[in-house]
Amino acid sequence: MDRYSETLTSNSDRVSSVLQENRKEMVETLQVRLEGLQKATAESAEKQTAAMADVRTKVTESVGLGLKEIQEKNEQKLEQMRLTVDEKLQKTLDTRLTQSFELVTKQLLEVQKGLTEMQTLAQDVGGLKKALTNVKVRGMLGEAQLGALLEQFLTADQYSVNVAVKLPGNQEGEPIWLPIDSKFPIEDYQRLQDAYDVGDKPAWEAAGKAFEARIYQHAVDISARCGRSLAQ
């Protein structure tokens, strides 16, 4: 038993020594592996950091190039748009100016034509005014105008011409005629109109009185000639 006990004790010491050596080797191995792992991890982290920095640099450069390219394209498009707008504006301006010039030219031609017509009309009016200084011609023109007015505003049974008027009608049922004489002297009326146009009040009042007196005198003359043929 003593020998067996000694053997067990010896074996136990040996096992204990082996275990201690194994544990020490394991600890050393684990420590070496841990250190290697830490070193590998640190190296990997450095590589990843460097790779990320490189990627970030490349991304930044790529984004910068992309933005620059986009900016250049936008500037090109804006320049094209500006040129297009300028071209359209210039074309529109040229068209408007051409149209305006044509319109102004047309209006000037019309004005020139109107001035020519006015000059011709002024000559005609001057000739007409000169012709109207003749009392006989003026009377014939007055009769023609009076006849046209009566024909335009009255029916055929409402007026007659060249009637031997007697004022008033002598027989019952006989119409009472209102004589109208187209041969009225216009000198007093012209003097009245001239005084009114220049604003000469004394001359206008004097011409007005003279014109009124001429109207009454002409009415008296018409009344005195009632037995003659008169235009109505």
C-alpha cells in the first residue's frame, strides 16, 4: 500500500507538473495568438482606415468631377438657351420693327393722300365759294339742295313745288301753305359766323342784329310775293 501510495503520489505530481506545463504552454500560446490577433486586427483596421480614406478621396474627387461636369453642361445649356432667346428676341424685334415701319409708312402715305385730298378739296371749296358769290348760281344750288332735303324727309303728298301761294287760304278746306324760299342772302350770316369765330363780341352782337333784321325783311318780301310762283 505504501508503495502504491508512493506511486500514486509520484504519478499525481507528474500529472500535476505536466498539467502545469501544458497550462503554461497554452497560456503562452493563447497570449501569442492574442497578440497576433490584436496585431492583425490593428493592421486590418489601419488598412480599412486607409482604404476608407482612399475611397472617400476617390468619392470626393468623383463627386467634384461630376458636379463640375454638371455645372459645365448647365452653363452650356444656359448659353444655348440665351442664344436661342436672343435670336428669337432679335427676330421678333426685327419683325415688329418691320411691321411698325410698314404701318408708319402706310399711315404717312395715307396722311399724304389725305393732305392731297384736302388740298384738292380746299381748291374745290375755294372754287365753290367763288361760284356762290353769284346770286343766281347760289339760288339754283339752294333750290336743288332744298328739293333733295324735302324729298328725303317728306312724302310726296306732304309738299309741293312752284305753288302760287296766297296767305292764308281763302276757301274752307283749302290747304294753308308754308312758303320756303331757298334764295336767302348769306352775307349777314357769314359776318355773324366770322365774328363768332374770332370771339369779337361787339361785332358778333352787331352782326346778330343785322342777321335778325335781314330774316324779318326777307319774310316780309316773301309775304309780299305770295302771288308769284315760289318753291316750297
